[in-house]
Amino acid sequence: MKIEPEHRRRIGDYFAHFREYKAGVAAGEQFIRIRRHGGKKEERLEITDTDKRWLEVIEQDIRKFDGTPKQQLLYKRFVRNENEVKISRDLYIDRSTFYLWQHEIYEYAYMLAVSKQLLRVE
């Protein structure tokens, strides 16, 4: 399945900032502070109902891959912000397997997001 680049970026952003959103929602906060792509500038974002629905998508995706090497890929890629070379080496996989697994993770999140009407299939 081909995922549009803008949809892929959106899914990636929610994966990358999942912990901040989850902590903010759990604490009843209306805003979170994030840094995009390792930048120094902090952004203040409002937590919307749409964000909460995205959290459900990401949580379901993480649960699907729980206890698998793909979960390790998720953690290393989006929590620790490691690059594909380091992740591939650590998980003893080649880069093509890395990209295949990453695509499967995005694909599942994409299908969930479409089913929750967060994204539209073009």
C-alpha cells in the first residue's frame, strides 16, 4: 500500500511526540511543549480531540507489535531518535528489512487512522 508523503509525515509526527501527548492527556493538560526533529526551539501545541484520537491509533499500533523486534524498531526510531543504520545493526537486520518493517508499522497506523476518519484515502 502506498502512503502519501503528507500522511506519512503526520503519522511520523504523532509517533515522535507520542510520549508528550500521552503525558499531557493523562495530566489533563490543554497544551504540550515539543521540539520538532531535534531542534532547539520549543513549540507549544494545544491538545485537541483529534490529537486524542491519534493517540488511540498510535497506542493500538504499538500494542500490535508488542514483544516483537518491530516494537524495538519503534522505540529506537521514535523515542530514541536513532538512525536506520544504528537500528539495523542493533537488531541484526539489513536496511531493506528495516524499511520493510517501518513501512508495515506506518501502514497499520495508516489503516487505523483511515478507519477513525483521521486521514482520507486519495
